Amino acid sequence: MGAPVILAVDDDPADLAGVERELVARYARDYDVVCVASADEACSRLAELRDGGEVALVLAGLALGGTTCSELFGEVRHLHPHAKRAVLVGWSEWGFPATGEAILEAIEHGRIDHYVVRPAAPPDELFHQTISTFLLEWAEERRTAPYSIQVVGDSWSGRAAELRTVLERCAFPHAFCLADSAKGRTLLEGSSAGTELPVVILPDGTMLANPSDVELTRATGSPVEPEGDDFDLLVVGAGPAGLSAAVYGASEGLRTLVVDSGGIGGQARSSSLIRNYLGFPRGISGGLLARQAHEQAWIFGAQFAFIQTVTALRREADRLVASRADGGTVTARAIVLATGVTYRRLGVPELEALSGAGVFYGGAGSDAHRMSGQKVFVLGGANSAGQVALHLARYARRLTLVARSPSLEAGMSHYLVRQLAATPNVDVRLGTEIVGGGGDGWLTHLVLRDRTSGAEETVAADGLYLSIGARPHTEWLPGEIVRDDQGFVLTGADVPREAPWPLDRAPFPLETSMPGVLAIGDARAGSLKRVASAVGAGSIAIRVVHRLLDADGANAADELAEASGRARR
């Protein structure tokens, strides 16, 4: 197979020449740049490449003679589902209402990924920034980026699936292959006979034979042990809320430690594309957002400790003490709980046994490309399920979204409902649940039940992605931190008056019934389950932390120390 192809098509000779000039000058070394003047010629080249080539990016003008760009992009999606698709617009066109409506309509219907402003005088770095972003996204989705981590195992499930979960939690691009496949044999050529599987191969060539979770995390450069044991601020959880608190806390001079039992990103990490996050008009994946937020917090001086579980909290004089599962402790002047939620399990034994082998919880992750041409099901009725379904629909021959509710509108954003309805290879089955299924080493079928009639149907299935809600990860908290009947933490004015509270003042906003301990993100009762809301809560929490640590906070600390002393006596 030759180099990946960048295909540009425009029926205006001058415009096409400008695009070709920039593409050839910057990308011809690593990509085969093909520029054609008609949609018919583009379709012919796409058909030729279907069996013997790989298309990374297709650029096309809005109008192509008698063919619309939407028709051309429909053919691209059919022949090369992995290719990125963008419409070319001129500087004088992109702000026109008609152009904007055409672009928005094409994005909402899944025909294009975004638009590209045609290049001006060379070198046009804005044009190249957009093109490079498309190519990076394509490489990461295909797991062909040079920094991707390779996992080789003798089975999709078992320990290989667990290692992939560790990498997924840390938002590391990775790929998996079976040891007896052609690629697997090639990757294992440098290993000694009898090497224990699964094997993890890092970008620098380092080979790890069946590493522990901690060994793998350390090998990828992620910290496991904190440097020191006393901090101004301890953040428990590294989802969007926790990362936001880390960024703002560290940037404002607080000695900050973030502890998480997994990695970074939380639930948002499973989102393949968040389109309604401020400042990212093209959308951003949850994994990329998590990586960038982690880097931002680290640059400001925040410390991280992954694969660490906090098991208990208590107060000692003017410090809060967090106990870790490994026996260590961390003290802090204030604690922000951003523990998030954990996925609810389907509870069907024959499907749980296939976890990682056709059955996946959360987002599509590194296995989306494996669903090319397959029949795929997504179970869930909220935004996360809609995002997973739209992402997988790029690859699947047929995708079915299964929801227990009679309507999607109650739990899913309007833009996602519209996109699902407009995507031709997506079916939606409402009022339906999954009650069975199975397969020999990989999922082959599911059993669906109509919730109204009780009728059951067995259907062929190559993949099942579950996004069926979650429960708050708060069961480890001490009894003095009050929660609602579902386990979500009560804060601020929602803390019941009858709850034990040792101070004269009322709890601050976001403060729990344990003074000095705040709760933000999905684990907080009444929180809006959106990424932007979680990030905003992280910034607000730091303002509250400063209030806790100022003169009033010092007085409160004295009161707490006295109360703690009385309790010991």
C-alpha cells in the first residue's frame, strides 16, 4: 500500500491551483496529493483507491459543476469511511448566511467534518494548521500515529483488555492486535521465545511483558507516587472538574496534588466528539481535552498521582487527612472531591463475559476502526450514547441505537437527536432493552426485548457499546459527608440543617457537610452533567478554597481544632 492520499477537488482552476500549491509544498513527502477538477474524476479516483489505497482527507468546493459537495462526500463516506471530509470556502464566502447554512446543514447531517478556508498567499499557516489538525485526527483514529502504543495478546478479552483500559484511562493512543496475526508476529519479532503475553510495545521500542497496571503507568511517563505528603489543595479525581480545579488552583499558587484511581478525563474521556464546548468550533474529543488539561495543570505546577485510590478522609487539627489504599496518607488544607461516576453494568452474564471482545463500556475508544462494515449496537439514551453512536456510524455498515425510554428528546441534546435522525445508516429502537446475547470468543448476537409487549428478538451483532448511566463514586466517603438517597454529595445550601456542622457559619457554596471539603462535577447532587459545567465548577471551587484559607478560614480552622480536641477528650 502506498502513501495515504489527500484528495482535493474544485472546478475553479485558479482555486484548485492554489490548494494544490500549498498541499504539495507541505505534504507531498508523506502523502500522495491528488487534485482533480470535477466530482466525476474524484469519484473515479476514490473507487480506484478503495482496494489498494488509503484516503486520509478529502477537500471539495461547495459547488462542483452539476454535483453538490454533499453528493461527493456521501460517496467518500461509503468508499472510505475513515477519511476526513472538509468543504473549501473562500475568504469572501465563509461569513455569508447561505454559505454558513450550507456548512451547518452538512455538519449536522454528518456529511462533512468541518470547513477549510482556501489558502491565500504562500505560506498560509492558518490553512496548514487546519489541514494538519485533520491529518492528526485521522492518524489517531486509525492508530497509525508514531506515538501510538501497541498491545499484542492472545485474546481480545482478559488481561489484554485490562491493559487497554489502563491506556484508555490515561488517554494514550493505542492499538491492539492478536499475537497470531501478521501484524502481531511482526511486532513480536524482537522478543525472546516464551515471552509472556500480553506484550505492550512503547513508541521508543521498549517491550513490556504482561506488566502490572502500575508498571505500565510508570512506563508511559505518568506519575504514580506524589512528591511529598502535605499540600494546600488535594483534588480527588482527574475528570474535567478535577483537572479544572488543578489548573486554577496551581495557577493561583496553591500547592496542588491530583489523585485518581485510573487516569485522566473521567466520563468525558469516552466522548469521541464534544461539539458544544466553548472555543472549539470543530469540536474536540474527550481524550484530547483531557490530555491538554492535564498538560496545562502540570505546566502550572500541579502534581499528579495515578493508580492511587483514596479510601478515607478525616480531620486532624487544622489539616484534612486522606488515606490511600497502599497505606500512605496525604494531608491538605482543603480537599476538592471530583470523584465522578462509574459506569453502570448491564448485568447480563453472557455479555459481561465478552467485555473487551465485542462488548465495550463507555466510548468507542481504540476499537472503533474494527467496526468498519460491521453491524453495531449502542445502548443508552443520553448525550454520551448519542456521541458514541455518531462516531461509530462513520465506520459501521449499520448502527442501531437502543434506548429504554420512549423518546430521545428527554435525555439527549437537540443537535444530537437531529444528527442521528439525519444519518442514513443509523436506526433507533425506542422502548427496548437488551436481555441476552453471546458469541464464541467475540460477540455474534444480541437478544432484544420490547418493554411494552415483552416480545424478544435475536439479532446478529458484531459490537455492543454500553452507555447506560452511572452511579456516583462516593461509597468510600465518611458518614459525616451527607449524600442523597442515590449517593450524590449534598453541598452548600443543600446540606440539611440537621447534619452535624461544627462551625458558626453556614457551608460555603460547593462545600460539603465536612468543613473544608468541597464537591464538584458529576458526583455532586444537582450538578449539570455537562463538561462545560464541570469545568466551570472547578474554577468556582478554587474561589471557595481561597475563602476557606483566608482570615475567616483561619478562624474556622481554630474552631475545628477545638472541636477535634473536645471529641478526643
